[in-house]
Amino acid sequence: MRTRTIAPSGGGGPGATYDDQGLVYFVFIMLVIFMAAWGVAVSYSLKNPAVAFHGIPIHICIGVALYVISVALTYAKEWK
């Protein structure tokens, strides 16, 4: 397995492996999507704070969804 070092690690192991590269691209794309969703949430909450999804304000729904997805991505990165 080829390895590349991004930064020296305290344990002397590799900083990252090439196996991580696909995940890096995926996380970057998700970051861009999350920023767009955050912008939509801000726009909705400023235009009409009364917009709701099943009685919950839409900006809270978007925020909770983004948080849950970010936790899932963190889990996938740490325990892949």
C-alpha cells in the first residue's frame, strides 16, 4: 500500500493513505452541498420564518438534517 505523509504524526505512522483520497473528495463535495443548504436555510428563515415542515420551522429541519449527516460522515471517516 502506498502512503503519503501530509504532516508528521506523533506515532511515526503515515499522515494519510491513498485509500483516504476518495473519502476526501466525497467530504469536499458534501461540504459544498452543506454550505448551499445552509444558505437556503438562512434565506428561508429571513423571508418567512413561519415556513414549517410538520410543524417545525424549516430552518431548524435543515439544520438538524445537516447535523445528522455530518455525524454520519464523521462516523464513516473514523471507523471505515
